[in-house]
Amino acid sequence: MIRGTWLAVAVLLCASIVRNASGAEEPNAVAPLSAMAVRSLAATCAGCHGTDGHVVKGSKVPGIAGLSQDYFAMQMSAYRAGKIPSTVMQQIAKGYDERETAALGAYFAAQR
Amino acid sequence: MQRRELLRSLLAGGSLAAIGACTSLPSSPKAGRVIVVGGGYGGATAAKYLRLFSDRTLDVVLIEPQASFISSPLSNRVIGGQLQLSELTVSYDGLRHEHGVHVLRDRVTGIAVDRQVISLASGKVLRYDKLVLAPGIEPMLDTIPGLAEGHATGRILQAWSAGAETVALRRQLEAMPDGGVVVITIPEAPYRCPPAPYERASLVAAYCKQFKPRSKVLVLDANQDVIAMGTLFKKAWSELYPGLLEYRNHYVLTGVDATSLTAHFDVADDVRADVLNVMAPVRAGRLAVESGLATINQRWCEVDFLTFESTLGANVHIVGDSIHSAPMMPKSGFMANAHAKVAAAAIAAQLSGQSVNAAPKLANTCYSFVSQSEAIHSAAVYGYVAEAKTFKPIQGAGGVSPARSTLEAQYADAWAHNIWADMLA
């Protein structure tokens, strides 16, 4: 049900504007993230979404393992822009910039 | 410093020749051995993620005296009568069987940082390449006259950490007659989990409203105001528990009388209770204090936030509630889980000769129940700021719930089960 709604919203937001999160100072803002940095970043999602995005059976919080990279990036962008109704994700998404979101999207897309 | 000398000499009495020989652990793991002390949110997460981030090459030992993990988050719902402690209890078998962590039910009696060995109550002596301490908190019962005696007899409970005391506090509430007075005292910040006392007060009030409506819940806070999600808590209290829950600020507890269940305060009049729950001031867990690592006001451990390594002891990392927190960083289970992942990634990098991630991040979401069916949250994302050598909240990110809701109560429950799996499964 929720997933269906998200997909519908995502389609509408295909051409939505993406904007940078106003983040903390990042010394390596242009360097690519190392593999360990991406694993560490993905681990910050795991506190709610489970290790590598796998939630426990029947979880009200959705799993994010296996989502496509584009869909993930689009959702995060929409959360940042406040375009998807949410309790916490609008607030959390603003803590990750586009480069991080792209890396996270690739990481979770690779999880099965 | 003297304490560390003492611990070192205690250890010298043990047989160092027995290192490795007295256990079934591999004597010289190739990639290195990390010993994690404490199996709570910080320690259990560290153990699992050390294995994950090292691609199972590090030998990881977890030392924990309890047979199973018991979650303090959600334990206010046991006090409120909605959950059993068994529902917050998770086995360490997942760490053993899924992740190859050596889980030893034991207690650390000494640390020799210069030789990188620890001694255990069982007599074992273990060598480490890296030590991770996650000792949690210890209530400072001696700071309130009368409290240690009152606590020893079970008359005055604190229930900071989930366990037998949580259930005992529930029993006291059940035994209280309708019309009784429940007093909850809150210490000055910092303490474990900023919203925890306010959540507890809410759930005790919810229980009284349903079963003992003539009762009163007095929340006596040493702080100037509710220190977490204040607007949301106060709105819930005025709308859900009018005349039942009363909040008073600037109540600094100076003593208790366990016989009459009376609380004394620095300025305000004495308050008599039928159930007296004193949430005493807390400090870093005993091991951190006794090993001399808690140098900040003799209460908290200072760490290098890039690696969570102690600023005192080389190769000793400390995570969770026992550290001197960064600005605006709560002591929470979620935060301990986040600390542990940064520490695990740093340790895996250090022991394999790689460079440490220069820009780690942390995320935190604290859910609090305000009634049996509704919850609120506070969230933040933190980035490491190299110039300041600390984590700072990322501007514009984070925030609190717009309003209490049943949806967030469901999320709170889902969060708990997912983070327990993230730590232990």
C-alpha cells in the first residue's frame, strides 16, 4: 500500500528539482567516496532500515535493500524538498547531499 | 593514573603465561583481535560491525556478564504495563552463529593498556590489538543521602537500565492503591536518554488514568525545563493527563528517607510518595571510572571523535553513553549504535593499514511514547567537522514530530526490532 503510493509519487517527481542539502563542512567534497566510507554511510541508515537495508519481517519501517539507484535518489530528493509526506525522513534526508545519496543508492541497489 | 597502576599490578598477579592457552580462542589471529567489553547497544553493534567491516578477518571477542541483551529503549512500556521484559530480550546467539563473534559470559577485572591485555573474573587473561569499551552508565547513588540504603532494600528504585529493577518498579505501581502519589525525580543533564524520564512519566500517567484515576504523578525535575521535546510532552500532558500529571522544574534532590518515602529538595518543601522513583545522576559505567578513563568531571570519557579512541589510552576505543558527548549529541541507544559503527570502521582500517574515513557521519532518531498508543520523535544527522575535531549537527537536517501520532508509535516499535537485528542478528 505504502510502496504503491511511493511509486506513484516518484513517477510524478521524475522531473523534480534536486537541491543540495546544507551540510556540515566536508573536506573531501569533490573526491569520490571510498568503499569503506560508503559502507559506513549506509550503516547510518541501518539503525532504522536494518543492516544493509534489510528490515525484520512485517516491519512498519520499509526495507531499502534492492531499491533501484534512481528510485532511491528520487525519493531522497523528494524528501529533502518536502514533497513526500513523512514523519522523520524529511528531516533525515536533509543530512545527506546528492553525492552521498547517489553512493547510497548504488550501495542499496546492490543489496539482495 | 593511580587507578591504572593498581589495575596493572592486580593483573601482574595473574598468570600471563596463560594468555591464549586458557581459552579456546585462536592464540594469534592474523588480522588482529579486538575485544569488546559490554553487550549493549554500543558493544553489540561494535562486535557485529567489526566482523562486517573487516570482511570477517578480525577475531572479535565480546565480554558481557548478562546471558542476553535487554533493551532499555522501550522499557518504559514495561513500567507502564504494556510490554513484558521478555519482549525486550534478545539472545547473543546471532552474533555467535551468524557473525562468528566469540561471546564470553564474563566480567573484566583488569586492563593493562601498556601490555594490551585484560583479565576476567573467570581467571582468563586475553591479549588484544584493539579494545572497545562500551560500559554504559552507573547511577551515582552515593550523591544523594539515603539513596544507597533505600535502593539496597528495594524501597526506592531507579531503573535506569532495563532488567529486574524495571519489573520491580512495575510491581510497586501495581501494588499502589488508587489515590496514591508517584514521584519521579530527574537529575540535571547530562544523563542517559534525555526524553526517557518524561516518557516514563507519561506512561505511568497513562496507567494511572486507566486503572487508578484518583492517583497523582509528580515529575520533579532538577533542570530548568523539560530538556527534550518539551513542547510536545507538555501538550500531551495537558491534553491527556490534566490534573493527574504535574510537572515542576528546579527540583534539585538533596536526600531521601526510605522509611517514609520522602524526598528532600534544596529549596522546595519535602514531598512524600507512595512510589518514589529516583532517577539519580549517572556517570560512565564502573569499568571506565575504575580504570581511570573517565576524566571529564570524573564522570565521562574523552574520545577522539574520528575513531572513538580514548584520548588517554592508545588502542582503547570507547563508545556509547559513557563518553563525554559532542555538543547537541544525546546519550541514546541509537547514538551508541552509530558511535560503534564509526569506531568499527576506523579499527578495521587501522588494523589493515588503511586510512581512516576523514568525514564520518552519525544519525539518530529517538522515539518516545506519550501514551499507550501515541509517540513522538526527535531526529538529527551529524557530520564530523575536522577543524573542531568533533561531530556537529548538520544545519537544516533533523527536528521533532509536528504532533504526536499512532503512526510514530508503530514506527517506534519497528525501529526497535530493526535496530536489535542490526546489532544482534
